[in-house]
Amino acid sequence: RNARGLTQQEVADRLAIARTTLTAIEKGERLIRPDALTDLSKLYNEPVNRLLRQDANTEPFAVQFRAALVQTDESDLELSIQEFQKLCEDYHHLEQLTATPLPRKYPPEYVINNLDPFRRAEDISSLERNRLGLGDGVITNLKNILENEIGIRIFGMPLPSRVAGLFAFTEQLGACIATNTKHPKDRQLMSSIHEYAHFLT
């Protein structure tokens, strides 16, 4: 309600209930009628399932961009980041409901410092292939490896065309990657590898 800029009285009037009733619903002291829940879902433009679960209380995602992107209008980027975080929170919530958390087989943090970045990238690539037992062959199931073997939440979602992918990490949600579904499949694959490189370093 606060995110939509609505007062309790405005919402209560739209639901045709007393403001005190809405206050009790928001505090969890009173059950909401199914029709009122549907009306709230439409009013807040949020799915019913998101209204029914407790707030995830996660720290906001801090996604970094190239300087050229920062100099442009960021409103669409901010909306994309918010949706990305919601997807990650929903994924985490489903894991909790089903008692099937993703494994966290995270690698050590690789340090680049003043080393040649191209040579260091080759070194890290070899170390990761060995750590994951991939050998030297072509990797055909990268998404499955990143998600099920390492424990990174991966999403395909429409992003502003100038953004190929997003990476974020919080202690609660762990590592999360989004790739732009507006881009061709091969570019999405490269974007997921690029975002994984951010995770490694």
C-alpha cells in the first residue's frame, strides 16, 4: 500500500470496509475475505500469492552497470531490478515451502588485482572446470550446472534492450543472475557466462 502511495482510508473506501478493519488486516489480526483479497491484488497490481506471504525482508539488490548505462535514464532499469529481486524472493520462498533449498557450492573468490585480466580469466576458467569436473569439452548444459551444481538462481526476463544481464548477491538470497530474453539465445548464453564471471571475481 505504501509503495503505491495509498492511505489506509483510500484503500478502505475502495474495498468498502472500515479503516479499522483494514488496519487489523494489515497487522495480521484479522482474516481478509477472498473477494477483498482479489480487489487488493488488482489495486496494488501484485499477484495474490505475493500478498499472502510474509515480506521477505531482504536487502535491496545493488546491481552495477557500465558508466555509459548510468548516464542514461534509469527508471526502466530500476523497475527491472525490482522485478528481478521479486523473482529471486519468490524462488527462495518456494524453496522454503518445499524444503528443497538450492545447494551452495560456491567457489572461492578469485582475486585479479594487477594481474593481466585475460591471462587471469584463462586461469580461473581452468580452475572452475576442474572444480566442477567438466574437463576440456564443450559445456552444453551451462544453466543446469550454474543452478543445480553451484546454486545460482537464474532467470530469463525482458530487460531494457541495452542491458544484456544482471547479477546480484545477498546473504539471504545468494547469487542470482538474469539474462535478457529480448536478446538471441546465443547472446543470452554469453550473458549468463559474463554474469557468472562477476560472481567469481
